[in-house]
Amino acid sequence: MPRDLSVLAQPRWLILIFLAAILFFYAFSFPLRVEEKVEEDPEITHRVFLDVDMDNQRLGRIMIGLFGKIVPKTAENFRALCTGEKGKGAKGKHLHYKKTPFHRIIPGFMIQGGDIVSGDGKGIDSIYGGTFADENFKIKHSHAGVVAMVNSGPDSNGSQFFITTVKASWLDGEHVVFGKVIQGMDTVYAIEGGAGTYNGKPRKKVIIADCGEIPRSRWDEET
């Protein structure tokens, strides 16, 4: 047995082992670098807004950029729910975020809304009729202001979404990220601080009073 091990100590074997280690390193590190490159600065294809009221007082506007090239189906669902252009859904409810609440708000984590059916987190619908599949998990929950889909397990996306108030990497691979807040994080933090509780049930009524899409021709005006 000692003689067998000594063979590996010969220069030729040491070189082969070294080359194999290099190949192994590049085989596993290169895909990760590609994945991270997607996350660095995804292209924003659409901009939408949520005007938010807290206890019937205007709190502010949240402007969200959507990543339509990476997750086109998920981004289109959110965009159309902001405009309300699809009319009524499978549950007979208007496919529109307007007048719906942020029903779950947890300090140091996220704010959750978008239940267009029942307004309490139990309703599920989308512009595709019910739930739809996870597109991919290329974009990570890498910072505050990430906008992602709420789900009840794999391939169960509907209309509900959440906005992170911290980095939430433990959600990577579980929830589809489709956008980010590009303006109005002060409003997000005001919702978190003004209505959040540790059990998630808001202590104030927080409503999306109005919402819609910002035409590309007006992007410069809004920034």
C-alpha cells in the first residue's frame, strides 16, 4: 500500500493531478459566473407604479422596473395586473391591483400584497387563469427592493408578490424574482415601519390606491 501511494508522488502524476484540479475548478466556477452576470444588472423592459395609501392618507409612490427579458411571462403578469387591461379573471374578480391591500408586512423582511381575489393572502389568480409555472430563478434576492412572486410551492404563482426590505438569500431558488424598486424605497420602508408587525398582520390599513404602467417616453420625467 505505501508503494501505491508513492506512485502518486511522482512528478508526472503530480502534474496530472494539478491539471485535473484546474479543470474541476473551471467546470464548476464558470456556470456560476454566468449565473451571477445575469443578476448584476438585468435590463428593465417596463416600468410600473403603485401609489400607496396608509389609513386613507397618501404615503407615496413605488416605481418598479420589470425584467421582461429574463422572466417575460412573470413580468407581463405583473405589468398587466398594474394596468388592469385584462378585465375579469377566472374567479370573476377584476385583474387589477388597484384598491387591493398589502396584507402581510413583516419588519426586517418584506411587504406582501397583490391578492386580487380575497385581499387576505388566500386568493389565487393571474392573467393566465389561475396559477402558472416558475420561469427560472436566475435573479437572486440580493438586496432590499427586490420584487418577487409569492407562492405556495413549486409552480404556484398567481397575483401575489412581495418586496424585500433586506437581502433575503434564503429565498433564492424558491421564489421567482421579476423586478426591483427603482424609486420609492422610502415608501416601502414607511409601510414596513408604520404598519408592520412580527406576525405579519398590518396594524394599519395599507392600500394600493392606484397603479399603472409608465410609458417609455416618460421614463426620463419620472427619474
